[in-house]
Amino acid sequence: MDKLKELKIDQDTVVIFSSDNGPHKEGGVDPKFFQSAGPLRGTKRDLYEGGVRVPLIVRWPCSDKAGPGKRFLFGAFWDFMPTLAEIASAKCPTNIDGISFVPTLLGKTQTNRNEFLYWEFHERGFQQAVRMGDWKAIRPQAGEPLELYNLKSDIGEKQDVADKNPAVIARVEEYLKTARTDSSAGRLNRHRKNKGLQYSQLSLTRNYFTCVGAVKSRLRRVRATSWLIQMIARTIPSRTAASKNHGQV
């Protein structure tokens, strides 16, 4: 922030701070000792809240009239592209999963919301997770039944209530039928052969690049200067759209 003030662009800059996953165990780190995940279950590479739920802090001088304070909206990194595009008055592709959360940043009513958030992760087999309002469903491995947690009353995901909520499980199972698009590209064949499963490879990954490029070229006075944008641009080539191994916010 001191540098932005020195350059006299702090009032024209949107500053975003977040993380791409929860605490990790690499390098001898003990997340339990430091209570890095707080009450959340799991760490990096888990689809429990401790692995995918991350903070999001935004400083946008233009939104000061809305007043400081907390604003809640569950979303994910695929919402950043339409959000930054709207801030920069750039055209955003329409065939994408993300939504703009600019209304939330301005303290206005968010009329469009994510009905579902979906993740899948293949590094330790095949994991799936779905968030739907306060409900969070997790399939720890392929072929296993869904676990279900009510995050409003159980943010630590300690009480599996799947058996008590068959209608919710049925709705999630129905959604999972359309949550991913099969592809035979690259290393995905390994899971296809061994587990009968495939990753998804959608054009969303290219759309990230399209939007970031448009935002950078059209910001003019409004500059979205964030290490997060650079991080997304660097890491997207190695990730697939449907695995969505990005944090929710």
C-alpha cells in the first residue's frame, strides 16, 4: 500500500488478498500445532473446508460509500474473471461458470448467486465436493457414498447427516450428473482406465487468460493490481476446469 501511495495510484487501485488453498503440511509444517485452519477440517488437497475455504479481503476506494465491514457471499476463484471484467468495464465471455460479485463489494443486493460450487481432485484418487447453500456434500473416493454436512451449524464438518437428509443427497446426486464434462485428454486416461473416470477439460481455462488480458489492457485509471491475478495466470495451464482445485471464498 505504501508503494501505491508513493505512485499516487492507491485511490485508483483495487487490492485483493486471498489464498488458493488451506494450510499445508509441506516442509515440516504442523497445521494442527499452529491451529492454522481454526475450526475447519482438513488441509491443502482435502475437499473439506480446511482445504478449500480461504479468506478474501478486498480494498476498493470506490466502494467506500457502501461502508466498511463484512459482506458474505460464498463463491470461488472462477468468479474472479467476471468480477474483474465488470470492474474494468471489459467484455466477459458468457459461456462460463463464474458470476460477478461486484454488487456484494458495493454493499448492494447480490441478485445472482452460485446455486452450486463444485470441486473434484485426483491427486489422491478421485474426490468430489459440492456446496449448495449451507449444505456441503463430499465423496471421499470414487464409488463411496456422499457425506453431508450443514455448514451453518457444523462448520467443522464433524456430523455426517446424509442419512437424515435423503432429499438433499438426491438433489446433489442429480447435480453431479451434469457437473463435469468427460475428456480423454492427457493424463486423464489413467483414471479412465483404472477407475472408469475422467477429468473434464473445458474452455474455461482459456477464458481466464482472455479476461485477464482484457482487464490489464482496459483498466486505465482503475487498476486491478493483485498477486492473485498473476498467480491465476501462471497456474491455470496446469489445471483443468472441472477439477477446480481453487479455494472457495
